[in-house]
Amino acid sequence: MSKVFFKKISYEELLKRPDIIVDGLKIAGITENFKKDNFVGLKIHFGEKGNKSFINPNFLIPLSKFLKKCQSRPFLFETNTLYRGERMNAVDHMNLAYGHGFAKTNMPIVIADGIKGNDYIEAKIDKKHFKTCFLAKALFDVDFLLVLSHLTGHMLTGFGAAVKNLGMGCAARRGKLSQHCTMQPVISEKKCIMCGMCVKSCPAQAIEKGEAKCYVVKEKCIGCAQCISVCPRGAVDIVWSEEYNLMGEKMAEYAYAVTKNIKCAYVNFCLYITKECDCMNKESAGFIKDIGILFSYDPVAIDKASLDLVQKQENRDAILECHPKINYLHHLQYAETLGLGSLNYELVEI
Ligand code: SF4
Ligand code: SF4
């Protein structure tokens, strides 16, 4: 059974006392990886332009100081996105990160799959969906990866936290594409008003205007889901729930590939929890009360513990209510079968 350490705290309290993160890492035995001269990557999501719910850079200032006191070489680690936006290449991505205040962490930023997201190393795993995963090249120079994840709902996986941050977040663009490429949306004739927003935002020019509605050209679609998020009428949807499950399994295989090659530990921020992820280019309100922060060496256990804490606090399945068509536990269950971690855990309140 894996141990998950939990500190109950609100977003505002953590802003006043961000040193609590270092305390939690010490208690969880994670700081022993902050060795002299080691390259310690902090896997982070800088938030899409206009987003406000990403992990606040002020939370990371004492952690940065502590890592330097340990004489490690800490840096902020991220990869480019598959879809259009401000994080699609390293230059725009870093400018956005600075704009979102990450310079104050005093750590350099490394966009690990290169300027255009094309730098990868093939990692062999020999699993059901993938024999080879295309992981961000710079990942292989990291001595230790501390995966910092913001728990949110997610339109493709039901929720996103540690496993998603590993699997999708450490893949180069080719790897992200291979995880998404079975997801093909359909457009409802009844709901589509032909506004053309999906046509403009599709990175693969896979949507065309028909007579009564827009339609997806299946051969061109790369399954990035951008059209689902931009449609103002909710006219774009994925039909079969197996598609969601399939993507979740692929993502879990990528997460497995990362942990097979790099030692990792995890911190989940269950604060300012939004219905959609931090890739949304708009400000969203938190939809449930803050819960706290969790620490673990097990990505499956920390995600399951985060979900259980949501359920316990809300006394309802708040994550399922956000995305009722998605079995959000599926990717964790599959991850457990891969040996990525355990759904059974011991929660230790600190
Ligand atoms: S049709 Fe939708 S899912 Fe397919 S590539 Fe275009 S935006 Fe992405
Ligand atoms: S964004 Fe939605 S409503 Fe607008 S054209 Fe596309 S499917 Fe139709």
C-alpha cells in the first residue's frame, strides 16, 4: 500500500505560508532526492493565456530556495502543446510563463521537447497500445522529476492530475498526437449554428463548412479536442465512451514510460479546483472548496487520494458531475495494471 501525505490548507493560506510545501516534501521523504549537482526538474503547467487557476508561482519560491540550499540545480520543466495557443512553441511558451509570474521563482525554464516540440527520444515499453513512446528529449537529462499537478476536471479524461501531467505532459508533440489520434469528434446538425469557430481553431484544417452544419474530415482529424472546447453551442462531441477510455489507457502507458526512465515524486494541489484544465484560455471560477496539498511517490495513489478527498468533502461525485460521460477512474485502474502505482493507499494527515 502506498503512502500519501496530506496537508489540509486553502489557496489563501498557502500563499501566506508556501514553506509548507518544503515541510510536506521533507515529511514524505522526497527531499532526499535533492542532491548536490543533480538536475531537478519541477514539472509544471504555466496555464494558457487568460487562465488564472494554474499553480501560483509564489507557492514555489521557498521550494526554489531550499533546492538551491541543497546545491541541486532546479529548473521548471514543461513541454509544448499539440494544439494552437500560446504554448505551442518554446519561445511563446516561455514568454507566457514569464507573463504569468514564473520569473519570481528564480528558476530557469526548460521546454523539454525543443523550440517546436519536435525533440524526442524513443522509450521502449512494449505494452498494449504502444511499443515505443516519444518522450521529450530533455527528460532524459533530468536526475529527478518532481511532478507538480493542479487537480482539475478534464474534458477528455474526466479529471487531470499526476498521471496526466506525466503521460501527456512529458510527451513530445509526436507522443501527444499518438495518445489523441483515436479521438474523433462529431458535430450535431441540430446544435451547430455554423459560426465557424471550430473551423478557425482546428490545427489540422479538419473541419469544413457543409450546407446545414460543419463536419469533421476524419482522415485529417488528429483528435486534439480543440473544437470541443471552442464550440459555443456544445455541438461537438465524442460519441463513444470507449474512446475516452482508450485515450486514458494510452496516457497511462506514456506515464509508465516516463517513470520507467526517470525517478519521480508527486505533489497534487487540490486548490482552486476548476471544471476544466489550465489549458483553457479563460478565467474560470473554482467549483468546489479548496482541499489541500498531497505528497507521494505513487502517481496512482496520489490521484486516487485526491479524488477521494473531493468526494468526501462534497458528499457527492463532483468530478463525475462535470463530465458525466467519462469513467474518470478508468485511466487510474489501467495504470495500476501496468504497475505504475496502486489504488490502495494510506492517507497520512500532516
Ligand atoms: S476536428 Fe477537432 S479534434 Fe480533430 S483536429 Fe480539428 S480541432 Fe482537433
Ligand atoms: S463552433 Fe460549434 S456551432 Fe460553431 S460552427 Fe463549429 S460546431 Fe458549429
